[in-house]
Amino acid sequence: MAFLSAAARSIRAVTAHRQSDTDACPGALRLHAAADGLLARVRLPGGLLTGAQLRSLRELAEKFGDGRLELTSRANVQLRGLQASDAVRLADRLRDAGLLPSSTHDSVRNIAAPPLADSRVRELTGELDAAICGDPGLARLPGKFLFAIGQVPLAADVAAIPDGVRFGLRFGGWDTGLRVESGRVVEALIVSAHAFLAEREEQRGGGAAAWRLRELADGAGRVSARVAEALGIVPVDVPVAVPVEVVDPAALIGMVTDGDQAAGPPATSGAQAADAVATEGGQAADAVATEGGQAADAVATDGGRAAAGALVPLGRLEGGQMRVLEDAERLVITPWRGVLVPGLTTAAARAWIERLAGAGLAVTATSRWTGVTACAGRPGCARSLADVREDAEVASRFVDGLPVHWVGCARACGSPAGAHVRVEATGGGYTVTRRAGDGRPADRDQHGGGSVTGREPGPGSAPDSGLDGATGRVETFPVDVLGDVVAGARRG
């Protein structure tokens, strides 16, 4: 079955302009030189970490960095403002905290999982991480290559999605009909990664090799065929494309039902301080735990489980917020720059919600931060044309519509994988465009009111870059009108 499309061919063309097989994704060992100092990315397979590990990260951020943690769209965390002289000590401390299990595979430990994955998926995530680190050949994977177990809101290169008692394999988002038992999931994903490496070598040509499976010609079909042969399995008949259903980020705010009944009784350990708040005096938490809380209340009684969820405004965890979260036994970072405290009793979850709200985190689905994300912007990124976080702070409001992502330049780092609104700095204002799931403009018109500038497209501008088709010019908006403009674009 051929899966190559015109879009895939155009994406693959970018490999011809690359100079290296290796991308520049930072890690805990390979630090990135940003405008505000060096940056380290600490990978958290499945977004999982403990309160003790968060304490270690806070201490490292305060000792070596700017005192904050930055959450990424792949549910990892970053430390900023680092100095080269501290790199070795930083790595040693991360290793001691269990956050750097491999010195050779640090940049390829990219594993996504649902934020409230059940115990089976969590175990598979850990097993896959260990298998990747134990396979010398997979150290050659690009840092952008992404594994997934379960349904996630990210464009995974290879994924295993539960399908009854088995798992369906997906390649670049395509279901090619390959099914495996749960006991073969890790083996299948490791084989899939090797199949990608082999196929990219075969398609290399004279330039740099592909970084993502979707950059290969008929990547899904060819990699799938290699995997089927290696595993000795026969594909089943499936529709050409089946979309992966993902969780609305608003469903992970406030009181959330945690359906993982296999993980033991609801946790109270590590949350004694929270339990102390969950008394009659803690009724304020009931007002904070929003509409979704009633459903969780119905489930998380008589021994049921709940989770407390919050969004981190613009993805930056401050020191005081981290200190509150450190009391949790277990935490989950989400791809929406949020955090969950899972496996709680209802009372403990209510109390946690109150504590998170008191720390300045967003715990209601109608928060103005719901669905709002941003790249680093100034002063952290030298390419950025504006302090996008400061401008987003001014213009953001609650909108029941598409997510919105603020970016400082056309690279649009950290953009959501699905349909969204992009607010892009130009140096003289912002452009506002609706984007499809592949990042391409969903329409050619700008949204809302504002002035039209005389800025013409530069050399190499994409034909669907959001330019006004009639004038060839881009309409930009100043910050003081962006609230209305962005709200209109999000509502459609």
C-alpha cells in the first residue's frame, strides 16, 4: 500500500537542504546555546517523574540556571540560563536523580504516552526506555524521532495503540494493519526504529538522511513492510486512515477521573499536607474543581481514584510552584504544558487543586491559559522578533475554540500537532493564521481587524504562508488589538 502524498513529497524535499544526519535537539549532555545561556533538555518518557525528582530539578535550576523549569510540547522539561563550566556537575546530579540513565542514548529517549496511562502502558513505557538505552544501534536515531505507546496528541514516528487485547502499530500516524500482543510491543517498536534507520539509509541519495519517518518516500508502507517481515506477522485489513482520538486539554484540569484501578489503592502518602486542607475548611476547593469535577466525584468515591490537574501558564514552572508539587509521590507532565498529581482519593485531589491554585497554576477549564502555549521568545531565543510570552500575558483570554500558539519567528517551535491558531511575531506586529494539523495554513485570510502593512514576502516564502492573495501583503496586528483578533480566529 502506497502512502506517499504530495505533502509528504514536499516535506521530504527539505532533507536535500540539510547538512547533517544529526539534528540539533538539545539534551542533558548536549546543551544548546540560547540567547540567555545554555539550555538542557531533560527527557521524561511518558512525562513521568516523582516529587523527589522534581525537587532535584528545582535545586539544579536554582543553582545552575534561571530558577525555573520550562515544559515542552513532548512533556519534557528544560533548564535555561546554564553555564558551560557547570555542565559536568549538572549531568552528574541528573544521573544521581535517575534522570540520565544513559550517556549514549540521552537524546533518543523520546517516548510519549497518555498522561493518565494505565499501569500496563506505564510498564511498557519503562521497558521501552530500557530497551532503547540498551540497543547500541539506536543511538543513531535523530533526536526528533518519537515513539508512542497509547493515544497521544503528538505526531509519533512509530506508535503502539491499544486495540482490544492487542496493540496496533502505526507508522507516521498510518495504521497499516500490523497487530501484536502486549508482550511483543517493545520488541515491535525497537524493530520499527531499526526499520526506519535502514529505510532512511536506502533513500539517502546524495544528501543528509531523514530525521522523521514522514520525510521518507512512502515511509509508512516501506517501514511497515520491513517490520512485518522481521516479526513474521501478516497485516489485517484496515481503513486507509484512522484518526487517533486524543484528550481535550481542558479535560485534564481540576478534578480528573483516574481510571487506573490496577495501580492499587488511592494514594494519600506524600500528600499529608494536602489531606490536612481537605476538611470542612477546604470547601473553597469545591469551587475550584470545575464542571469536570462532578463526574470525577461520582467515580472517585468508595475507593475510586482521582487526579488533580493544572496548566502551567506559558509552560514556566516557578520555584514556589515546584515546591508545592514536590510533596506529590508521583507526577505527570502533559504535552499541553500541564501537570497532574495522579492516584489520589477525592479528598486529597480537592486539596491538591486548592494548593495548585494557590501557587498560581491554572486549575479551571475556563482559565484564560486553557489552550494557550508559546515558544521561548525573547530574551531566551536570539531568532525571536518579540517577547511573545509577555505579549501573550497581555492578550490572552478564555476562548472555547482552537488552541493558540504564540511564536517569535517562522520556525514556530513547539507548535501543537493538531489544528490550532498561530500568532507569529514579525518585528512590526503579529500575524494570526489558522493552521491545519500538519502546520500548514488552513486558510489564506488573516482574522479580525487591524492594519495592513507593506511587508512583501521574502525570498523562498511558502505559497500558503498566510499572505493576502489579493495584495501579496501580510496583515499584522499590534498587541493592543490581539485579544479580539486571536479570539475571533480561535472561534473560527
